[in-house]
Amino acid sequence: MKSKGEGKWLRKFLSFTKSFIVLSVILGSEALTNLSCTKSGEFTVGKDFIDAETNVAIVDTFKTDVSTIFLDSVRSSQTGLGYVGFYRDTVLGSINCESYFDLKYSEFTAPGDRASFDSASFIFTYSKASYGDTTSAISIEIHQLSSMIAVYTDGYLYNTSQISYSPVAVGRKTFYPNPNSADTLLKIPVNGFGEELFTLIKNGDERLSSAELFNDYIKGFVLIPDSTQGNSVIGLKADNNHVLLKIYYHFEDVGPVEKEITINMGDAAHQFNRVRSDFSGTPLDGIKTSHRVSSVNTYNRAYMQGLVGLVPKIQFPTLQNLFLSSQWKILRSELIAAPVANSFDVFKLPTKMYIYDTNKSNVILNILTDSKNVPLVATFNYDNLYNEDTRYTYDISNFINAEISDMFFDYNHALAIGLSESGLKSSLDRLIVECKNPPVKLRVFYLSY
Amino acid sequence: MTGSAYSQVTSSPYSMFGLGTPEEQSSGFSKGMGGTGIGFMSDQYINMQNPASYSGLDSLLSIFEVGVFGKYTRFSTIKENQSLVNGNLKYILMGFRISKRLSTSFGFTPYSSIGYNINSTSVLGGSVQSFDKEYSGEGGVNQVYLGGSLKIFKNLSAGVNAYYLFGNVTHSEASSALAYSLKDITYVSNITFRYGLNYHFDVKSSNFCIGLIYSNGKALNTSNVTTVTTNTGTTELKNRTHNYSIPQDFGAGLSFRKGYFHAGVDFERSIWKDIKFENPLIQGRTSNRISLGVEFPSLGLNKGTSRMMFYRFGAEYKGSPYIIQGTPVNYYGVTMGAGIPLKGVVSVVNVSLELGQNGIRTKDLFRENFVTLHLDFALRALWFQKQKYM
């Protein structure tokens, strides 16, 4: 009895065991293909006695030579932004901005004999870009150009381009700028000019019969600031829809009927800003275009300002020393530049800073890009609280690695930090780079093995 | 994937030292008896621990054994616990008698294994910052062996296993934040031998068996390829060298058999103290292994038949092959198992459960507690004689 019972139990046990074995084999084969089930990224046990084969160290004692380049010229046409104003401070002297544009021809419909002129105005819209003290009144004159706006063979106009204009203003306005308002328009009355044009329209004058004749007759306009009033530069939208000449008139029907003629801004390629700077009495006094001034001679500062054409240049005089050892690689190279403390009260710090390469002739060559060919933008750290750690950090690994790949570092192949390509030609954003405390730093992450 | 599927047999941070974690050379029945096997001469299983034991193989049978395992490990430091599961093929063995005096066995089994993944941080030299770094290791040494055993006298056998050791020791380090990785692969190989003696005698109705084993230490042939990969490309270095050796090893075992009852004890000494570890925190030392085990059959109707089951118990202590900053990583384990006869292709399944502990928790070290399930599938075929009666 007892033995029989045990046999039964054993058979049950054996059949259970068989299923167990089948399961185990399945699990076992699973284990063969999937060796470890621990999620990587979490396992830390054992870290205390690893004999590491690699080390990474940062070296940031490379010397940097920083200087300020004064660009020969900055392309300033076709930006959709007009700057007018005069700004002076002790940092960079004065900036004088004039905005040029012409008018678009469209066939005029005669308003009829009974129509009589009321008034005429140029109407502008603020662009929200403005610099300096916009709480003081400024004065702007509008002059008619005496020669037509003609682009260079490259199709552009520059901050240095000059177009002659009539010494007599067709309009003038003194006002408190309101650049942050989207709906406040800036109106500059040009009644004399407007009435003359109205008469020609009314008479069906031949000079208004074609675009060619029209643009020869009305060559264009320039907005000129009065340097004796106010201390600001204001930005205006400069496109077909936001620069308008309006002529208001009326005629008598049952009662008076009010009408207007609108003439839009002309060719966008002809719209440009002329920006003149005067560095007299500043550290940059005497700087020549296409030249550079070392920060050693400018109180350990380097200067950047968009349309003025100032660009900080950075050179690495000691990078050749990188080649002294062979058991290493550069993992990352960072360029760190900090603004001069308290230098950004009037001109807000640009949040997006880019970097270019430049040469011995101080010509800006190409914008540096990341591995995805996207322009490299600096990481901007703004130390709101203590104002001590505000800085721009560029990952210039690609540049440094490409430079050293031939075991030779060319001192003259340098970097220039600045605004975006469009920012350079369409803004007056300013940055003053501290070159001593702290200096502009090159931080190199070395892997040794 | 150099190192093949057999590479990551263990998965333990301790496997980062030297050739990795040395693998047990026990198989089959021995797994359930604390790895005890030097003094055993089984007719049913292949006992590769002592090459002289092949003389005991049944003259009628050729034996084929496959071992696999699954292991759950819990790692504890004084601060935290982490666990992982791993498993793999453990061995493939074949054995049979060639003639009245000569038997042979050959097979594949790992000598050591490396498998770890550790996430750590490293200080950026020249700064106060640190960065995440992942260390990982894989590979290990595999061995294929060909063994022979000669019956010198009726009670005395001598045997030798010739091993071809091959594999790689691979350590990697990588940082995704800094986009680099280093992979240091040392390929190792050499031929080594294990010698064995077995002497058995009867006292009344009891049978005693004494086993002795010896392996000589040897430096392995190495060649290294280290690759460093960064954003700018990959550099291959061939001028690095790492030296690896296997230790000299002595062992003695005694077993006792009465009827179907079996018991045994092993003592083994490995001279790791002559082996140099590159890690400055690690020093080799002489490592002793002591184990004992018993095996007894199921009672009742099946006793003495081919359906008889065996139960096994054992215990094992294995001294650490090295000390880490003065602390050894000793192993303690208890095992239990069963040999379950089956009908069909697989004649017997040996199931063993091992409860073990490795290392201790100190300020810097950690303890591994694990449960390992060993499965051994033994296939027995009548190759040389017709089946007469079963």
C-alpha cells in the first residue's frame, strides 16, 4: 500500500518535473539570447574599484588674443528695416543712421477738375527695434534724393553707400518716439511736395506716365536725423506696405467728399541704411576700416556692433602646444566670452550670438556650423541675480579639430564673434567683450588614455 | 561580437579583474553536491574535474551532457541593493570508453567569464565638474578540452585533460556626454593541461576512492587591440599590452560509497598569489576550495531500477583569488539537487539549486547573494553493444 502510494506520488512528481524542464529549457534559451536583464544606465555597484583607462581633463589656460575688427562695410540693403537717428555715448562715440528708399509707380487716376488738395504725409510704422534714450524728443527730416538709388554689381547696398540728396527738406518732424507701439504710426507731413505731385496727377503730367519717368522725377527719399536733438536711433518697418506716401484731397459733390492717393515704397533692393560712426574720444579712435585694434590698447575690451561693423576677433597664439603629447584626443573645445560688467544697460545683450572664421585681412569668411550644418549659436547664460556669470559659450570643437588635423595651427585663421548674418546688417545690437577679468577663454576637454 | 555567445556567463562587477570570474569546473551530479568531484569516479556522468575519473565510465554507454544555468543575483552595498538575472550555456561534454583500459572525454566549458556594466561618474580634471561614464566588460576565456584516462591497475587510473584556452578580455569605457568611447580587447590563448589520479579500494562492503589533480600555471599568449572613438574618428592602438596568467592548481578528494549512497569531500588550492593583477587595488593570493556533498537514492519501489531518483546536498567554501584593498571576496554556498531519470532522448536531468554568497559589504565593496538553477541534461546512448536487458 505504502509503496504503491509512493509510486503514484512519484509519477505526479515526474510529470511535474517534465513540464518544469520544458519551461526551464525555454527560459534557458531565452537567457542565451538575452544575456543580462539588467537595464543599463542604472547599475552602479562596483564603481569604487574600477581601474579607469581614460581620463578627461579641461585645460583653459590657452592664451587668447582678442581685438576689434572694423569691417570695411556692412551690407545693409533689403533688410525691411529702416534706421534713423543719432546716438552718442562715451563707449563707442556717435552713430548716425539715415534710411533710404524709393517709391513704387502705379498708374494714377486723375481725381478730376473739382478735386482740391488737402494735405500729404509719409506714414511709417515702428519696428520695435530702437536704441538709446527714446524718452526724449527727436527730430527727423525727409529729403528728396537727387540721384537714383543704384545697387552695386553684387545687387546690394552697404552701410557706407552714399546717395546725394537735395539740401532742402520736404518734411520735418519733432516727436517723442513710441517704438514699442504697434499701432501708433509715425506721420511726417510733406505738404509742399504733396501738393506739387497732386497737381501733376490732376493734370495728367507726362512725368507720371511711366515708371521710368516717375522714378526719374521722384528718385527717392532719405530720412535724416537732427544730431542736435535727442539721443536715440529708432527702427521703422521698411517694406511696400509699411512705408506709404498719402495725398489727401476732396471734391464737392452734394457735400465734401474726402479722398486719398496712396503711393507705396518701391524696390526692396533699394531700401538701405547708411550708418556713420565717429569713434573720436573713444578707445577705438583712429581705427581704420579692415583693420583691427588689440584689446590691450582698448582697456581690455573688444567691441561688437551690428551695422556699425565692429566685430571681436579671437586668435589662439599658443594652440601649437597641443601637439606636444600623442596619447590624447580633444573631445570638445569651448570658447567662452563674457560681456563687460554693467555694459548692457542701454544696449541689451544679444541673446543669439554666432561665430565666424576670419583671416589675416580681417574679412569675415564663413559662419561656423555644427555637425548638422546649422549655424552655431552660443549658449547664453544670463546671470540675472549677481550679474557675475553672464557669458556666451560656443562649442567650437569642429573648428579646432579641423585646424589641428594637419598638426599645424594657423594663428591667422581666427574667429570672429557676432550677430547672425541677418542681424549684422539689420541691427545695432552691441556687445562689449571683457578681455581680462575674465579673459576670453578657450576650454579644451582632453581625453587621455 | 567577439567572444561568442558563451562570453557573458557571469554578470558581476567582480568579473572586471584579471581574466574574469573563474568558472566552476564541476558538472552534472557534482553541481548538487557543492561542486565536490575530485574523488569521484562515476559510471553515469562525465566528471571533468578529475580526468582520471573517465576510467569509471560504463563500457556500454557513451554519454553526452549539456549544462545550462539561470542565475538571479542581488548585489548589496552598505547603501543600496541592486539585482540582475542572467543565464547561459555552461558546458557541452562527451565521454565514452574506447577500450578496456582507455576512456576519453572531450567538451567545451568556460574557464572564466566577464560581464559587467557599471555606471559611474568621473571628475573632469582641472575643474570641479564631473561627467557620467559607463564601464562595461565582456568576454572571458573558453576552453575546449580533450581528455584521456588510462586504467593502470585494477584500482588505479591516471588521466589528463589537454585544454585549448581561447577568448578575450574586453573592457570598455564610454561617456555619451563627451561622446567618446574606448574599447580595450585583449585576445588570449594557450594550451594547458590538467593531470589526475584516481585510486579506489574496498573496505568491507564500502568503497573508497581517492582523487588527486594538478594543473600547472601558465601565462597566456595575448594580443591587444584598443580603439578610441571620438567625434573626430576612431584610432586603433596596437601597442598596448595586458598580461594574463592562469594559476597553478592542486586538488585532492575523497569519496565514499555504500550501495547507492555516495559522499565526498574536496580540497583544492589555486596559487593566484603568483598572478599579477593590473588593477592597483587588487592583489592575488592563495585560494582554497573546500566542499562536501552527499547523494542518496529515493526509497521505495523504484530503488535499484532505472527509474530511481537521486537526491543530493552539498556545501562549498571558496577562498577569494584576490584581495581588494585587503579584503577577500570569499564564496560560500549550499546546494541541493536531484537526478531525475526520464524516458526518451534525455536519460537523466540533474536539477541543482545553488544558494551562494560572494564577498562582503564594506565601505567600498559589495556582497552578491545569488540563487542559481543548474540544469544538466545527460543523454546516454548504447553505442558499442546491443541492448541486452534493461
